[in-house]
Amino acid sequence: MSATEIKLYDFFRKELKLDDNRAKIFTEILYESIENNTTRINTQYKSELQSDLQKMEMQLRTDMQKMEIQIKETKTDMIKWFFAFFVTLVIMILGLYATILLK
């Protein structure tokens, strides 16, 4: 028996004037009832927490997929710009060579 159970047992025996056997049984029943209620509440909170975590996980996965798409689009745009600058530089260099050679 825990300290709380012993205190309850003493209270039931002394204050309520129950015999030892009845005080012990009443204490055990009360303690089991409280323990069962606590277990039920814990289970309820765990299930709610688990469902909330699953919702957050799904949201994170959705956000990650959106970010991956944005990164791919940005990468494609950057490649296009790099190619455009490269072509522009090549044309400028060829233009400089052409002006030097045609003089």
C-alpha cells in the first residue's frame, strides 16, 4: 500500500468507524477507481495528441512538397538566366573580335 492508501485506510477506519476489512476494501476500490479514471484520461489525451501530431506531420509533408516544387522552379529559372547571360557574353566577345578584325 502506498502512503496515500494508508492515510485513506486510517481515515475510513477511524473517522468513519469502519472495521479493518471494510476500510481496506473501500480503500482498494477507491484507489482502483481513481487509477482507472486516470488511465482512461491519459489514454484519451494520448489519442488526441497522436491525432494532432499526425495532422502536423501531414501539414509538414504538404509544405515540404510545395517547397520542393518552388526549388525546382527556381533552379529552372536560374539555368535559363545563366544561359541567357552566357549567350549574351559570347555575342559581345564575338562582336569585339569582329570589330578588331574588321578594322
